Amino acid sequence: MVRMQLSGGYNLNLAGKPSLGITELLKVPSLISVKAIDLHGIKPLMKVKVGDKVKAGDVLFLNKANHKVKVVAPFDGTVKEVKRGDRRVLLEVIIDVDGKQSESQFKSKSVDDISEKDLMDHLLDTGSWPFFRQYPYNVVADPELRPRDIYVETLCNEPHVPDMNYVLQDQKEAFEKGIALLKKLTPGNVYTGLANTEIEIPKWMRSVKGTTPVYTNNIYPAGEASVQSYNVAPIKKNEVIWHINAQDLIAIVNLLESGKLDYSRVMTVAGSCVDKPQYIKTYVGSAVKVVTKDGVSYGENRYISGGIFTGTTIEKDGYLGFYGHSLHVIEEGLNREFLPFQRPGFEKASFSRVFLSTFFGPDTFVQTSSQMGEERACIACSHCEEVCPVDIKPQFLFKSLLAEDYAMGEALGVKDCSLCGLCTYVCPSKIDLDDIISSAQKFLHKEG
Amino acid sequence: MKVLLDIFEKTRKDLFGPGKPLEKFEPGYDAAETFLFSPVHTTKKGPHVRDAVDTKRYMSMVIAALIPALIFGIYNAGYQAQLATSQSIDCASCFIEGLKLVVPLIILSYAVGGTWEAIFAVVRKHPINEGFLVTGLLFPLILPPTIPLWQAAIGISFGVVIGKEVFGGTGMNVLNPALVARAFCFFSYPGKMSGDNVWVHISDPAKMVDGFSGATPLAIAAAHTKTAATDPNVVEALTAKGFSFMAMFSGLIPGSIGETSTVAILLGALFLAIVGVASFRTMIACVFGAMVTGLIFYNFAPASAAGIYHLPPHLHLVMGGFAFGCVFMATDPVSSAATNTGKLIYGFGIGVLAVLIRTVNPAYPEGMMLAILFMNVFAPLIDFYVIQVHVADRRRKHE
């Protein structure tokens, strides 16, 4: 057991919180997407083309750098579209689903008896591998490496993403099996981040065999693997750690035991523009219009797959991403406010104390996608340093990265950054630190 | 407001848009538009929402914090002028007289400095920065009320152009622009910036009251000597001239416009602390540095030394520009040290230097300005070493 007191971090109280109670949307979808763009570190090598018939479990594409890493079709169907973006980067593969998922695509195995090698092969062949991600750089795990530790995401406290204390309540058995699997993959510890959210930590979670619980305070981003690792056991040179979401882990257990792909997850539909923010159970890669069946208020809206800080923008008629278990809908910030900075600001969300909302604010704030100001030079207010969960001084880091001084960047902790987005959120000069740091991380990852 | 917004958007499109006749002057137009309406920029990717604070709000907090010192400064400038020429000192006439002295300076400072700011924005094709809103108000507040307007104009031009724009504008400047402007005036026109005759406006020398001296407490303390045991000590000498601690604390004394009232400045400091805009660390460290240095002089100076050596340290805090500099100048985040530890060292250095310069060099009774400028120059060095320590700590963590 480890106790982690996070310095930094910030809880943003946003409107549009999902209410408890899970609505099942498990009808086999007519269209489903596999978001290749979410799989950082994978260079896709296509194995199918538009019009091909695929069965659930058939390989859609491989990682060019390591053909063992495969991404598979979640359902039977026809490849409807292979979407590419700038410079032909593969964005997603959309499958027109036949309306069924054939039974037992893979051989079922027992969790207890499976050897490490068999487990690896199984994970790679079933396309489960990309659910494992690796730090530094938060890329899809490299099967040639052994992780020092594995972190299971049992605490997700970005605003309005599924509360794992709630989701995992009744999943004791599958979760324990999952931990047994992970123990085969690492010689080190399997960490689970635990904190009382609105819901208490399920009792059994405190004493799962094989885990090292990391008790922490419920403040974003205490649940992030790299934040925990930085505070609990920093990654040394030539070491890597892996992390996996607890729901993904349970799906892997289900697949192993039943031989049937399990892409269903408990997700949230949230945000100020959602008519009925709620928990739903649906499939990874579902269409936005399926999960928003209860309606969103009319207007120019921003659809986000994943959390409000780390999620990606998707189209209104797009699909959910590979990892983010939630959909946020907020208003696009196109409205121009009269006398914006001269107001007392009772309703303005801010980490700083320059608005009266600090003292007389509402419980939750409605935020749009507005940048809330224009970009300016850094004025060294050091808010970014105050919120950083991994003790980075972002106001110095971003300057050395802009000057392409990567040696200094590494010394200042560019690899420790989990891209939680808080520094960018609080910046009064509206500097996109997140973008600068993630570009540098991509560059450093590529250059080795 | 929709109508006004439409007018603005249409004007932008027709006159200032790409390829339109006034395209070059878009920064100026943009400044006016974004003063009235929030800009339209939206986030493109995560984080999808942003904190409501922007630099405009941030800077306006400093302006708000300056209001007590500004109002008191206006009143005091008038009060001193009325008093020196034995005219009515009721509130209204002091205020009117003060407005006559101060408002032209403020308008001039904003107009001249703002013009430079706009010129650079147009040439460099970047938006006009709101940092100038603060500089433009700070500068008049640290001037003597009698300064000729043309000197102030040259001063603010120097401050904005050499103090800030040549380094790349707001956020890039090494020195505090308002202090650069004042330093320029101080060294170029010493006759109008120092001495005993510049702090009080004398409208009609014939009416001047007998025995009037416009000397500031610092000048009196510097000139004071105690040769015989029966001579008054420096505190008694100051009190005899009307400069008791309470008088200097409340601020109805000659001095630069905004600097005299420690009470008004403390109100501003309290406000800044509540909204968290200026660094409290810097302020505390600065006061601490001054107290330590003051104590050393107070205890160890030889009896023959000038009166200022024998000042009880707490008096340093209410004399001259110390309080104003400590609260509003030293805490300027851009020219100050940026690390938390750095701020402590930086603030302490300012406190030490301010008292040191005041005391040891009677030619520069206003040590605060020089102390801050000096530490501004050292701030990057301080940060460099603090960062080295930070980097070493990080490295150790990953080894």
C-alpha cells in the first residue's frame, strides 16, 4: 500500500454531470469505427480495403514497426470506409456491421493455467494488445519490452468520465482474474489508484491479491498512471511502465474465458449540452448518434470523445474513440460577450481568484469551447506550476521546447508530463502548452 | 449590444479585413473591439475548455489595486499645493487642484505610451498588449506632481521603446518599463525629479507660506546630523517637521504622486493578495530584506553618521517609494524572478539594496527605484540557479 498526496491538480466543477444508473445500449450497432488515430505509436499497415468482408477478430491493420501488434474488427461486417487525414494518416476504419457477432472467434483459455508466452500471443492475436499503453510518451505498449510495473486505471477523475468506484462495484471476480493476468506480464508491482469519489471505494478493491493500492485524494489527474508513477516510483532510465483501463482489463478477461470479443464498456454521456447526462453501456467505437439518443440541445456544439481535458474533437456524425469511455457535448464558444473582462464574473470558471465566482460562485460552471481570450506572451503568473501534478515548471519547459533545446526539456521533465492539460487550461496567456509538450514528446519518441 | 457588435464586425470586414485599405492597422482596431467584446477564438483540441482568466482581466486587477493609491495621490498632490500657498484645504478644492495636476500626466502617459505600443504592434503585426494598461498608470504615480509634461512624455517613450519593445514587447522585457521610464527622467532631468522643490506644486510663489520646505522625509533624514548630545535624534527631527510615523503612514506628505500613503498602498496589496495576482512572497521578502538592513544600520552605525543611519527600520517602510515599489513594482511578474524560491531571493535583494542605497548614498535618496532595476537584471540569474537545483532534484528522482 502506498499513500500519494498530490501536489497540484485541480477539480473543475462542470455542468452536465451524468446521473447514476446505467442505460444499456447493447443492440448490435449498424456502424462501428476503429479509431486508428487514437493508437499512438502505431504505424498502420492496412490488411483490408473498402468492400472487404471481415469477421469479428479479423485483422484490420498491423503495426508496421512490429507486425505482432494487430488491430482487429470488433464485429462481422463489411469495411465501409477507410478514412484518412492530412498526409494520408489513417484516421479510422468504419465497418458496416452485419447485425451479429459470430460466436467464439478465439479459443477460450483459463486464467490460472495460461503461461506468459501464451498470454502474450493471445493478447496480440486477439487485437487486445493496444489496450495496453506505455509510459514514457503514452504510446501503445511495445511487446518486446517488459514493464517494470503495470498501473491499472481504477481511478478516473477527469470531470464526468465514468466513476470507476461505481463501474467496478460488482466486477470483483473478473477484476481479480485480470490482476492475475497482469502479474504474469510484469516482474514488478501492479498498482491500482484508489480514492473515495462520490462513491466510496468498493471494499474488496482495497485488498485485491497481487495489487499495490495507491491511496490518493480525489483530484484530477491523480488517477493517471504517469502521475502515480512519478509520485510513487519514478521511471528510471531504460525502464517503461504500462497502464490499462480497468474496464479494458475486464474485457480481456471475458475474451480469454469465453473466446468472444468484448467491446462493450460502461461510458458516460455528459456535458452542458446533453439533455440527459447519464451512464450508458455501449461499444467502443459506437456512433455518436447512437449514444446521444436522448438528445442534445440544438446549436453549434463541440463533440468530444473522452474527457474534457484530454479528449479528442469528433464530428457530430462521428464515432467514439478507442480509449475514451465518454462523450462530452458542450457549446462551441462562438458567442461574443459584451465587456468580457470588466464584469464581476459570478459565473466564470477560473482557477485564479480574479473573478467573484471564487467567493460567490455556483456549484457547477457551464463552459464552452471558447478560448476565453487571445494568445499573449507568457506573463510568468506561475498558475501552470501550481496545478502541475508532476512538479514540472511548465513556464520554463515550454520556452526551452520552443527553442528546441530538448536536452533542457528533458531535464525539466518533458517525459514526466502526462498531458493532463491543466497547465493549458489555467494559462491566462492562452498558450497551448499541451500542444507544445505533446509535439516535443512525439519528436523525442521518434528520435529515441 | 447586438447592434454595436454588428457594427464592429462589419467595420472589421469592410475596412480592416485582409486586403482591405486599413488592414495594417488591424491591431489597433482589434484592441478596441476586444475591449468591448470577447474575442471569438475557440479551442481546437484538448483541453477543450479554458479558464476564464485572460491577460486583460489579470492586468485590470492591478489597475483596480492601484485605485486607492491613485485617488489618495490626487488628493494629496492638491492638498500639498493648497497647503504650501495657504489656500483652502477643504476636500473638494484639494481634489480639484490634484486632478489638475495628475490627470494631464495620466492622459499623457497613456497617449504617448499607447501610441508607441500601437506603432510597434502595427509594424510587428501582433495584437496590442494589455500590459501597457498597467505601465501607463504606474508611471505617473511614481513621478513628482510638478514634472513638466514634455519630460514625462520623453520618459514614457524611453520606457516603452527601450524598456520593453526592443526586447520583444510585453512578457519579454528584462526591466520594469515604468521604472525604466522613471530612471530615464531621473538621470536626464535631475532638477525636476529630485531635490526639495519638485514634490509640491507652487502655483504662485508669492503666496508661499513662511518657512515652507518641500523636502521629503528621506531628504530630511539624510541631511540630519546629531553632533551634540542635546541635538534631537533623527526621529525627533522628522517629527518636528511633521513627519511622525503616523503622518508618513497615512501619507499627507510631499512625495511622488502615488507613493506617499502606505495605507492606500496596503489596501492595494490586500486586494492583490486576495485575487492572487501579485506575489506575496516577493512583498514579504522585500520587507524582510529592508528590515534586516535597516536593523544593521540602526544598531551598528557610528553616532556621527547621518541621521538616516539611525532610522528605526520600520520607518524605512513608510518613507519614500518603498511601499509602492514593494507592492506594485517588485511584484511585476515579467521582470521579477519567476520561480518561487527565486522570488524570495529577489524580493530580499530589493529590500536590502533599497535601504543600502538610501542610507549609504545620500545623492540617491530614492533607493527603491535603483534597487528594483538592479534586481530585475539579476532575476534571470537567480532563476537560472533555482532551475539548476530543480533539474538536479528531478535527475536524482529518475536515477
